[in-house]
Amino acid sequence: MANDLTSSIRKNAKRPAKAAGDSGSVEQHPLRDQIEADRYLNSKKAAKAKRLGLRITKLVPPGTV
């Protein structure tokens, strides 16, 4: 189900928002909506990654307490 939603978001973002016939009139999705769709899809991809996004460690040089 989640994969179907992801693929439908991709398809809808690539297609025009509105289209008319005969002499042709096409309207794209607003840029803000395209950016939000891209952010959403990238965040889903990052959440599935098996590696850590950020790792914080404490380094202690040898010879110190």
C-alpha cells in the first residue's frame, strides 16, 4: 500500500495539474507543491535507510583519564 502511494505521488507530480483540449492549455502543479512532494518522497527514502543519519561519539585520547 505504501509503495502504491509513493508511486502515485511520483506520477501525479510529473503530470500537469490541469489540461484543456483542442488548442491546448496545460497548467503545471505549483512549484511549492512539487518541492513538498520531493521532500516527502526523500524523507521516506531516508527513513528506510539502514545506516544511522547522525552518530555522536566521545573521543578520549590515549594516556588521559
